[in-house]
Amino acid sequence: MILSSVFVSFGQMFWKMFHTEGLWALILGLVLYAGGALVMIVAYKYGKLSVLQPMLCLAYVFAIFIAVFILNEAMTPFRLAGIIVIIFGVIMIGGGDSEEEKQP
């Protein structure tokens, strides 16, 4: 799911770049987005929806890093706080899965 989030985030970045870079950016964005969807489908086959679906929120984290480091947008304290909350939530949901199965 993390790989899917990366593909989706970069796909969306190229969609944004379409207006300045041209058709190749749109096509690459579509290919990356479709690749993310395919990876997601495979992940759903082997994992639990209740754990995997919240991991897609990592796409927001990757999008912010792409915006800051590639598109030169500003990192605000609120964005940083949002990143921390999202990562903490994903860890809590993903890490809690194995505990549920161990209980009698």
C-alpha cells in the first residue's frame, strides 16, 4: 500500500505539471496512477481492508513532501503537524492488527 501511495502521489504531481510541461506529463501521471491502482489491488488480495485502506492516507504525506521538495511549496507548521498525525494514525492502525488476532 505504501508503494501504491507513492505511485498515486507522483501521478498526481505529473497531472499538476501537465499545464506547464505538456501532454507527456499527463500520460505519465495516468500511467503512475494506474500502476498505483494495480499495486493496491494486489495488496487487497493478501491483506485486510481495515489495515490497508488507512495506509492510503500516506499518499497525503508523500504529496506534501513532493510539493515541498520538488514543486518548492512552503512547509507550514500545520502541515508538519498533519504529517505527524497521519503517520501516527497509520502506525496505530497497522500495528494494532496483529494484537487482535492473538487474543483468545
